[in-house]
Amino acid sequence: MTAPREPRCPRGRASLPAPWDPLDPRVEDALREAAIGELHLTVNSSNYVYVAELAHAVLGPGLGVYKPERGEQPLHDFPEGLYAREIAAADFARLLGWEIVPPTVECIGPHGVGSLQLYIEHDPRVHYFGLREGDTYDEQLVRFAVFDLLANNADRKGGHLLLDPRGRIWGIDNGLCFSAAPKLRTVIWDYAGTAIPAAWLADIARVRAALVEGDAASAALRARLDAAERAALVERCEEMLATPVLPEMYPWRCTPWPLV
């Protein structure tokens, strides 16, 4: 699959509302409650992806990224409903306690059911291959390498990592995650051999236990995955806990195309 480029606001960006703060705890509920207004179709996308103008009684005008199920191209190796995997990736990041995936919810928009993700303000010219230069963003990029390995992300392109104005990196376009079969394809291989910090391992162990025990905290994520996908996610967590080091590049296809 040629995944969508990161959503860009259309020409006339200055006339559009400023994005909401992704760290505001009210944002997820606001996405569920917001009225969806004008849609702006993004370019260079294999699926239909829209920047949506939002209106909310408390947070005011904002921007979201709307991905309707009806706009998805069918794939031979993933079932229909990629939008649900976008939501599952946000659920997984939240369960880990890692604020790295923008708030993402299910919505019924103008083109039917889909995902609605908070739009992240960013410079679209900045991507992974620039962020990896120097060591400013190493910790954040290593965390993404860990996240993608756990989520079995089959499409981590360089342009799927957005740097916001505060220097925080957010991962978007997470629709090709959580397959029960090994499918990791990512550009983040520069940190192979890096040991995973103990605090992150504690997060992974906690999530692994939540998935196995079926507790309330993991209910949203478990509901998005089938039994085989849940079992594979637990197994990947266990493998990482047993060998807490980022692996070398695999001998089979392990990078997406295009790279950005």
C-alpha cells in the first residue's frame, strides 16, 4: 500500500482555525463531540483523507484528519476498516502512557464511519531523515522504534513523523498495524542495538498484563483487535521484555516504499 502523505492544510491555511493542543486532556472528548464542517481533500493519498474543520462548544474551532472507511482502497493482507487500526494505535499508545499518537476517535462524518484524528501543526518539509541528524530527537525516535515493533507497523514512512512547534514528535498514518503476521516495515533502523530503558519496559509489562488479564483499561484496544491479533501483540511484548534491545534490520522486506 502507498500510504497517504501526511495531511497538509490546503492553500489559504491562514484562514483556517489553529489546531487544538494535543496534550489538552479535553481533546479526545472534543473530537467525539465536535461538529464536522468543511472538508479539504489531501493530495498524493491512496485513500481518501480529509483535513476537517471542527467546531466545539468549549474548545472552539479546530482541525482534524478524517479518514472514512468508504475511502479506503482494499488490501489483500489487511481486512477492511483500516480506520479502526488508526484508533487502536492511539489506544495502544495511551495504554502505554506514551503521548506519541495524536488523539484519535471513531466518528460518523459526512462520508460515513471513519477515524477522526487531531491535526498536528507541523512543517511538512521536516521528516525522519532530518530529525535523525544530531541527537536532539534520539530518545523520541527510539521510542517510536519500540512502539512500531510492538504494534507491528507495516508502514512507518519518514513523513509519518511530525514535529510540532514544541519539539514533540507525533506518529500518524498508523492504519497498517497489529497484523497477527510479522509485517514490520519502517525507516527507523538507525538505532539498532539500543537498549530499551527500564521505565519503558515497565510500561510494556503493565500493558502485557492488562491484555492477558482483560482488564478495563485495555478494553478499548482489545475490542479493536481479533483474538489472533491480541495474542500476537502479547507475544511481541513478551519478546521485547525477554530481549530488551532494538533489533538489526531483518533479512526480508523491512522498509516501506516510498521511504518518505
